[in-house]
Amino acid sequence: MIVSLADNILKNKLSEQDYSYIDSAPIKEIPKTIIFYIYGGVCYEEVRQIYELNKKYSDYNFKIIGTSELNTRSFFDNYILY
């Protein structure tokens, strides 16, 4: 999902209905820093995708942040009933 979003951002093809703008006017120039915020946590695969995007598109700086880090330990701590 992150890779397809990044591709759509760079092609300026994000759906205005799904991804609204902060102000009323659409952006005219693609920002050089693009931040993905993941509500609910970031997993290692998503971090790897950001790493690959930064290698592929060296003119841009992709960042990822989230509310937590998802890994095997956090999965078992949060979702397995005792």
C-alpha cells in the first residue's frame, strides 16, 4: 500500500476524495519530503518499503512514523488471550 501511495503522490494522482488537502487548493509542486503516518503501528515490512522508496527515488525523502512498532512480541502481548 505504501509503495502504490508513493507512486500516486509522485505522479500527482491521489484521489482528492480519499486524500483531501489541508487547504482548499491542491498542491502545485510535489514536496521533497513525504511523511507516512500509520495510526495503529508500523511493522518492519513498511519500514523496508520506505527504505526501498528512498533508494529508488533519491530526489525525495520518504519518512514513516506510527503510534507504535508492531513485531512478534507486541502481537503476542496485545492479541493473545491468557
